[in-house]
Amino acid sequence: MWVHDIDPIALDLGFIQIHWYGLMYLIGFAAAWGLGSWRAKQPGSGWTEEQISDLIFWGALGVVIGGRFGYVLFYNFDQFLANPLWLFAVWEGGMSFHGGLLGVLVVLALFARRYHKTFFDIGDFVAPLVPIGLGAGRVGNFIGGELWGRAADVPWAVIFPRIGDNVARHPSQLYEAALEGLVMFAVLWWYTSKPKPRAAASGLFLLLYGLFRSFVEFFREPDAHIGYLAFGWLTEGQLLSFPMIVVGIVIIIWAYQRNVYTEPKQA
């Protein structure tokens, strides 16, 4: 077992502190921009570097704004009702993937209208660019010693001192980093390396994330103020992820039945 003693602050300049979690967000956005730019340069991509820059910029806003609203609404709505201004206290932490996803979906819809592309053309292009950021964010959670796992006796169990119970736990943040980050990236990058029916990659992204997140929730400690929702095991994360699995399967089946392929379009 290992005692977590990593300093969550990467750089302390006195007047400002730079946290590892924030740097992980930057790594995620930079990776998405780099991978997207590389694919935009491929023959027949239908994308320009300017479009990629705009997409990453507005997508980042969607992630941050949607992620914060999602965390407040899905996980701490009571605190928001007691103090609405807490919504803007982002320095206290609190981001939700599902809220960030909703924020990005809004951005994709607006982007599609602006650049005369279909919603799923953009979704399919973005799908393999996201996992690196997801994985980096989970590494940031681990470094910050937050969103820890359930009690465990495995050799790689970790004690998180900030909990104060001296209990060894699953490093569930790293489980998520591996599945939502590395595995999802490898699968989606390989899958989208050749033309696929429009919307298929978007559906696969939803399916994979829903499956991986639901699986890791069995090792992750539920939020103390929420606990288990039902059956002694169902968590808020699983409740929000199950619809993604269903919708992902439906979209994949629909995509292959239609068998319509993306037609490159320039703005």
C-alpha cells in the first residue's frame, strides 16, 4: 500500500498557485488541438486549421461551463439553492463530465450551423480527440487526492490522508484514466482511421464512456452526501451513464442501417 502525499500545487508563485488539475485540462485541450490539426491536414478531411482552432476554443468553454453547471445541478443542487453564488466558486473545485458533455453538445450544434456541417460530422471528428483529455483529467483527480475509490486490500491500494480514516482504497481515478483515456483513445482513433457511417463514431464514444464509467463506479466511493441511490450499489454516476449506453447503441445501429458516409465540406 502507498500513502498519497502528492502536492496538488504544481507551481506556487506567491500571488498565484497553479494546480496540477488545471494543467491537466490544458494538456487535454492541447492534445485535442494537435490531433485535430493533424487529421485536418489529411486529404479530403473537409476541415481547416482555423476551424480546428475555433472548435477547440469553443469546445473548451463548453466543457468548463457545462461541467460546472452539471456538477452543481447533478451533485450539489441543495448547496446551490442555499447559496446561488456558489455556482461561480470554481476555485473550490467541482466539475461533472456529464455536464461538460452537454456543454459540448450545445457547442457542436452551434458550430455545425456556423460552418454548414452536420452535427454528427462534427461529433465523429471530435470523438477520438476527447479521451486524452478525459484521461489527463482523471490523473489530475488522483494527484489532487479527490474522487477516491472504495476500501480495498489489493497490493496497489492507496491511502488518501485527506479523508482522515487511514483506509487503503482503490485508486479508481487511475482506473478511469486508463479506460476513459488510453483505451477509449486507442479504440476510437483506430476506428475512425478509415471512413465509417456518419454518426457511428459518435455513438461508439457514448457507448464506451457509459460502459467504462459504469464499471469503474463499482470501485469508486460515491459522494458522501449522495451515497447509493438504489440496490446498495447504484450511484449517481451510473444513473447518468446508463442512458449514454442506450443512446450510443441506438445511434450505432441507426448509423449502419442508414449507411451514409461523411461528405467533406469546406466553410
